[in-house]
Amino acid sequence: MTMITTGRRTDVGQWRSVVADALADGARLAGLYATQASPGPDVVAILVGPDSAETIGCRSEIGADGAAHVPSLVPVAPAAFWYERAVHDLSGVVADGHPRLDPLLLPLPAGAPRPLPGGEQASTGWEHPEPAGPVDVTGQVFSLSWGPVRSGVSESIEFLLETPGEDIPHLNIRPHFKHRGIAKQFEGRDVADGVLVAERVEGIATVAHALAYSHAIELLGGVEVPQGARLLRVVHAELERIANHLDVTMKLADAAGLSVATARFGAHKEAVLRRVSRRTGSRFARGLVLPGGVRPGPELPDHTMLAALDRLHASIRSDIAGLESSPSFLDRLRTTGVLSAGRAARFAALGPIGRASGVDDDARRARPTDGYADLPPVEPPHFDAGDALARARVRWHEIDTSVGLIREAVAQLAGASGPWAVRVPQTHGTGIGWAEGPHGEVLYVVHAKANRIRRCFARSPALHNLVLLHDVIRTDIFTDLPFIEASFGLSYAGVAM
């Protein structure tokens, strides 16, 4: 780890001002969660700076209404908007001053029990009641429900669009259909088993989540991962990135009705996943990463794999050039779904979405973990128009970067023979871990007690970034939504948790 990680607590009355001071010093709000305590839950903000990550927590205050209260952070950190809604859903904490504390993850009926993650007595038996369906709106504005079940293999999510015909003045996002109670699934598990849950928070970023979780545990245990394991982690993190960026490109081509391009990019993605499967036994590299290193005795990438990767990369570049020369494709993406640089900065947008709007905070370069510190620095992209085309070009640039990183990592792995993992001693306390996933920074905060997980906050970039879909859709029309959604490329399972 190259960053300093700390934790501090403050009084609930001073909490917002303390967070505001940290933001003024150059940090960004990276997440917000609550963990059960008495008399009211603890609420914790995660702040990430250029060379530090810290948690700032406070004990919520029980109000006259019997509910737990904290001051809303939205006035000083707009990115807290969805996090405070999630905290209210899961832990019942009311963020005073929040502009719209509607349900996000759990639309619970009055009096229904909340999950209350992080209690002293771990429990995974909680179930939430079936939510009510949407309400039709009549009049001059139509309310259209798109989802939760849609065509193809799209993830379950419901978009409620209010439109007079083509323009979309308001979009309501309802991701709760994929809520699986992830916070409760972590509770009470041995820290070695927590990685099994982390790999399933969002399957398309299995490696990134396993890495972020493992980094938190390794920080708690004070262990140094062997060099060979660190490099092998880089190889599979970058293969995962390539597969995800190919998937986004495939969906953009499909939205434009380019069937040949859709098929070709789908085949490229499949080729990457099969290569991962041959070397790890899983198309998503499940079971490879574990706290302390990687699974003992992995099959190492070699010159044969690199030769195949080079051939695949050449084919990908050729097909990208075909898209770049297709007016029907470029016209649908250019100036579509524009996220302004100012809005992206205020919300601290992550990953390709942020980079395409001039907010470049790539953890591989700014806060390197594993073997990234020993490899050439990641070159930032130079596409910042903020539209769907810029987001696609950022991803294409990252495919090139990933291939280069894999080549360098494999060269350093030549002749490596292990050890591939070290034992993590019994852990106790709070650890912060992160990894730059395909769609941005994956962040974990793990509270462990006697080698058991008391609370694990697994923050995907999707939970942080999807709220920005409200902003970019307002300048476009209904038929642009498939392109905008595809260009965001987010996992809704990672939002709903």
C-alpha cells in the first residue's frame, strides 16, 4: 500500500464541518455507510485524498421521533445524495437537510424491519417484504416504466421516465430489484471467507472486488503480498478490464443497430473470458485472489498467451477503426449524454465516466497497489468532451493500456516460482482497501473482530456514478437512452448491493 489510512471520530454536531474541512483540503467523498451501535448507529464518511484515505465517523443522535439523525452532507458533498438514501434504507438514519430522502435500495412499507448491518450479533436471516409497484401518472406528462425486466440479458433495473413525448425532463432510477442484502451476507464470516462474498457483489468485476477486499484484510494483518502474486493480480485485473470495455463497445454497437460489429466485439469478449477460464478455472477468475496473495500454484501466463493476446488486440483495434469510420455510429454518440466537467468534479465521478469529463483519478497511477508500482505509469487518456463518444474512446484507450501492462507484468513474471501467498494473522480493527476496477475505484471498509467480519462496506463505482444518469439524460431524447446507458457501462447489482 502506498497510501496512509486512518480513522477518526467526531461529535455529530461537528461532523459535517469536519468533513467539509477535509474536502477543502483536497479530499473527495468516496462513500458513506452506517453500522449498528447503541443508542443510534454510527455513520461513517470515507474521504480519499492524493496520498491518504480516512474514515470520519460520528454517533447518530436519537430525535424526538425515535429515529436516528445526522446532518446531511449533500450541501458540502453532492456525491452523498445516494449514499444517504441507502443509509436510511438499511439503517434507518435520517440525514437532516437531505433534498429528497426517497427509498433507493429498499422501498419498505411503514413499520417494516430494516437490515441494520453491523450489529454485535451477526445475522444473515433478514428478508425484506415485496415492494409495491410503480404508480401511473396521468395528464400532459407521460410516466413510462422501462424495466425491471428488459430484453436480452440486461440487468434488472427500473427507469421511470417522465416525458411529454420525446424529451425526458425527469428520470427516476429504481435499482432495488437486485438487492441481495450484501452487507448482511458479510456479517459473521471468517475474514478468509469474506472474499467469496466480495467476488459476487458484481460478477463482471470479480477480480477488482476480490482485490479491494483483500487489500483491506492485508492492511489489517500487516502482510506483504509476494511479488509474483502481485504481478499475477495485475494480469487478471487488466484482462477483466479488457473484457468489460469490449462488453460496453458491443452494447453501443447493438444500440446503433450494427449487427456485424455487435457480433465481432461479442466474440472478442468471449475470447478474453475463455482465456481467463483456461488459466483459472473460472471465466471471471473466481477463486484466484485471496487475502495474502493468489491461489497457490496458478498457471502462469507465458509467451504463447502473449502472442494470442497480440493477435486479439490487433483484431480489436481493426474493429474499433471500423466504428470510428462509421458516421451512423459516431452521430449517435457525439454530443449524446454530455456530463459537464463541473458536474463530474462536484460528484467526484469515477472511472471512464469521470475521465471522459476531465476528472482523472486512476488508482493504478495515483494510489498503486499490487504490481502497478513496479510497472510503467498508466498514461491518462486525452478525451474529455464528456459525451458517450468520449466515454467509449476512454475505454478503447484503456484496452491499449491494459495490453501493455499485461506484457510488462508477464515479462517480470518469467521464471517466477512462488511463494504465491502468505498467511494473514488474526485480524482485528478497521481496514480500508481499494482497486481500480473496469468502471472505476472499488472501495472496501472492513470492520473485523477476532478474525470475524462485523461490518463490511463494499462500495462499487456503480453506486457512486449511476446517480449522474439523471443529469446527462436531461439534454437528450428518449431514443438516446440506450446509448447513454451503454456508455455508462455500470453494474446494477453493484448499486443495489
